[in-house]
Amino acid sequence: MKDFIDYIVRALVDNPDQVEVAEVEGSRTTVYELHVAQSDLGKVIGKGGQTAKSIRILLAAISARQGKRAVLEILED
């Protein structure tokens, strides 16, 4: 899952070397913290939040197939 997020986001941003994905395991939910450069934040979020929403939908679908729950948090460096 972490690799999936990393792959998608690196394709979207101008500074792929600054993309970091941290995985925080909880008892029922896994939180993925996405760190991107401030200049790439808009590209990851997208117009009206549509890009971020699309990534979250894909993440939810993949995790649901595995019987888990996953949340994506987008943070700036």
C-alpha cells in the first residue's frame, strides 16, 4: 500500500525525491502520512481536492479488499 501511494504521487509532482510516505499502524486502521514539498502540495491536492480524493478512494478500495481500513494524510515539509 505504501509503495502504491509512493508510485502515484511521484508521478504527479515536480520533486519526486522529496516524496516520503510514513506508515502508522493502529489497532484497526493504518494511517499513511504523505510528505511532499510545499511547491508540490497543490499538485497532490488538485483543483477542489479532486486528486487527493481520488487517491483516497483508490486507497480505501484496495484496503477494503484486504479487510483493512486505511487513511491518507497529506502533510507539507
